[in-house]
Amino acid sequence: MTSTTSRRDREDVAVRALGLAGTRWRALGTSAQVVVTAPGRLPAAWLAVRQVLDDIDVAASRFRSDSELAAVNRAAGHWVSVSPLLCRVVRVALVAAEETDGLVDPTVGASLVRLGYDRTFRLVPADAPAVSLGVADVPGWQSVDLDVSCGRVRIPPDTVIDLGATAKGYAADLAAQAAEHATGCG
């Protein structure tokens, strides 16, 4: 391999050399990859994983105006009925916030918007001007009301929830389970 061989090409060669099959694509503002131990089952794994990622995107994207999370953010201060999937994603975010003593906090969305992170990275120009940073209080994860039994969420007024990191982590877990269930292989 030459020094101009891309990392992806090297990874693909390694996957094939091990008798595995894989594919990669863009999803959730990042890249997704599926590798299976039974090459003939790759299409089934890809479909299962893609469905999970599409479902997470529709439920938890801050960048889609039609997502459930966008509806929660627009209705800040009021209860919003949400799907069981968004309930689970919000619960994962609140558990992460509690376990990290707030270092991971889903209520930082408004601060991210003020910094210019108001669209997916793909849409941010590479030559965008530098942002000026400031310190601002956020409502805090404890201010998020989640009623799992009734399937609803309420956030404080003027709050924007961002579930990006925790939703992607949860999606990875769900995707791995879905791929295994769809294929019966590793």
C-alpha cells in the first residue's frame, strides 16, 4: 500500500482479508459502518442498521424541523407527547448526565446554537469565521421532565435540548442488536 492509500481503503482491505464484509455511509452527521462475519448477510445487516439510524434521526435530531426533538424544543415549557424511542433516548441522556455529574448535559443546545452550531457540520463552511466564546448558564439536566409512563417530555422555556452524543451512542447499541437479530451472525 502506498502512502496515498486512504484509511478507508486500508480498512476495507483488512476486512476482506479477514473474510468479513463491510460497508460505510454517512448518517447522523457522521459516518456509519457495518461489518459482518458472514459476507452474504451484509445486505440484511445494512438494512437493519440503516432503519435504526433513520428512526433515531427522525426522533432525536436537533437539525431536522420534522423530528420529535424539534417539536419538544419548539414547545419548551409545555408537555409534548413523544414516541417510546424518544423517551428512551431522553432517558439515556439524563442517565449520562447524572452519571457524569452534569459533564454531559442535554440542555446545552441553546449554547451550541449561540456558538454557531445551528446546522449539521456538513453545512458549516470550512472558512467560517472564528466564534467568540462566552460562559453562560444552562438550565441543567435536572430541569428536564420525562414521564415515561405517559410518553411525554417537558423542558423549561427558552431551552434547547441536544441529544447528539448520547443518541448516537444509544443508536450504536440498538444498531448492533438489530444487525445481529437480522443476520444471526457477528
